[in-house]
Amino acid sequence: MLVAFMPFNPAMASADPLLAYGARIAGDEARTRIVVDMDREPTFTVHYLNNPVRVVVDLPATAFGFPAADLKPSGLFKDIRYGTMDANSARIVLTAKKPVKLVMAKAQADEGGKGYRLVLDAEMLPPEQFAELVKQQSWTAADTAKDVGPVDPTQKTDPNTFLVAVDAGHGGIDAGATGTDGATQEKDITLAFAKIFADKLNAQPGIKAFLTRDKDQYLSLSERVTIARQNRASLFISLHADTLKQKDIRGATVYTISDKASDRLAGEVADRENDSDRIAGTEAQTQPAAVADILLDLTRRETQAFSISLAQDVLSSFNGQISMINNPHRHAGFQVLTAPDVPSILLELGFLSNKEDEKLLLDADWRQKVADRLTEAVKQYRVSIIANGG
């Protein structure tokens, strides 16, 4: 049942109703975009309701002329309803799977001159922040606040602090690879190492680390990327311990993102890691269309260059200390490395398909040594960034 109906606002009334003639939705359970095509520029307000989590978009009188299938619930939303409230108003109600916030809500002119588009970009939100949104909002006629803007970081840091997102691969229903003993699970290896690594980073002056997951919990690939971006991370390091058909291959590998895989092995590893969402039953839908912006493209290129620099620092720190495979810096299309503004690497600590690697991955002293070398790499990267004015 809809509650807290917004009182009638004469400024929103129109002699003829708006026509919503098209709609589309794209995204996943971390970020979802909804676009509604309208014949004229709409005025609108946004509010939030809890139990269940809902986003309420109030509009002037509107005729909805698109097929219901065009706004079939997906991504963050499990139910979408829209329709007339009275002679002068209409409403769209988006029922979410988890707490959400509209980080963008705007009406923009259609480039083809066909009217306007109402664009709603939703992102997952920590539950406590959503509760505060609901608590602070007003439902008066004068309330035009849309409660949009970036999600507040959960990691409160000094702007001068170098923040590292440490991502323990897999988790929950997605166990990842299994060791040669049939018992060791990748999700446990990565979480144990991530905690050690984060502790070492947090002991360094000017550096703070946080875990994308701190327990046996499933996170989609997009959720991991979104957590890093929402917290304005300076780096994102995803930790893994895969398996290969070739049991003799062993050693660490550092991956950066690329549209084309550097070799067949890199492509196979990326395919398996990208399958994590499918295995957990939350395979990503079509991603929200990115704004065609040359500045965004330049940001991606700069970020990729920084990612490669970090990878080289890791390899330098590991050299002669930690066993690595041949050609240890490789690249492929890893979905977990897609943040356009956060330098990111994926580190394969070793391969659970190799008995020697598996033994090391379970060895406490070896984990400490690798974490030490990886911490030195992050320190070196930070020094170079500061030296170059970053």
C-alpha cells in the first residue's frame, strides 16, 4: 500500500498530461539505471520508504504509453509500478532488493529533439544511510529535494590518507577454486590473506586499508567495484588463488584489465573469475550506458596506466622473494577491475591446482612474507604517486 502521498502542488498541474512513451532499465544489484522517455520536461520529486525499501517518484499528470515489459524489474529492483494518483499527479514506485539511493535523478533534453528523458541512477546503500534518508526527508508540498548525489563513504578518512580496498575473492555460495586435497577452498584462502594484508597496510603511516568483505559473504563483482568507488579508494587489489588444468604451473601472477587477453591462460582465468556471478545465480544484466564523455575516456586511460604501474611495483617487490609464473604480468577483461577511476589489479597468489603452491598458500609464514612484499609494493606506488603530484 502506498503511504504518505504528496499533497497536490498547483505548479505541477498541466492542462494536458505528460506522455511517457518509452522506458528502459539496465544494470545489476549494485547499480541500476532507469530511463523514461517523455514528450515534455517533467517536474518531479523523489522520496524513500522502508519495509520494504522503496523509491517513490512523484510526477504531474502522466499518461504511461509504453509496454509494461519495457520496465520489467531487474538489477536492484524486484518490483516496479507506475500509474495515475489523481487528476493532477502520477507516481512511479520502485521496490528494491536492498537499501538504495538515487545518485542521479534528472530530466534532460533528448538529443534527437523528441522531448525529454527522466534518468534515474540507483546505487546500493549501507542500511544505516538508508534509514537516515527516510528519517530526514519531508513529504510536504514544498519539498523538492531529490536526495541525490554520491553515496557517503563508509570509510571515514583524512583526504590525505591513501585508501586501499582489499578484495578477498569469492565468498559465500561462491567458493571459488578447490585445492588438490579436495577440502581447501579459495574463498577461505583469500579472506585469511586479505585480513593479514589489510592489517599490515593499516600499520603504515598515511595508509588505510579496508576489506570489501570481512566474513564468508557473497558479493557480486559489481558490488566489489562499487564498494571501492563509493569509498573513493586510491587502489583496489583483488586477491585470488585459482586452479589450472596444467598442474605443473605455479607461482604468483598480477593481472590488469584489457579488452583483449594477453594470452590464452589469462583469458581462461578471466573467464572463470567472471563466471562468479553466474555460479551464484546473480549474473550481471546489461550495464547502465556510460555517458559518452571524452573526459571519462581519458580517466579510464589514466587509471589503466596507474594500474600497470602498480602491477610493476608488485612484480619488483616479489622479484627474488616470491615465486612467480613466467610472464607474471598479464592482462584480460576482468569484470572486477572495471572501475574507471580506481587503479586496480587482480593478484593470483598461487594456484590451488599445484600441490607446492597449495602448501604455501596454507603456510602462515609464507602468507606473512607475501603480505610484507605486497605492502612494500603499495608503499612504493604511493611514494611515486606523491612524487608526481598525485
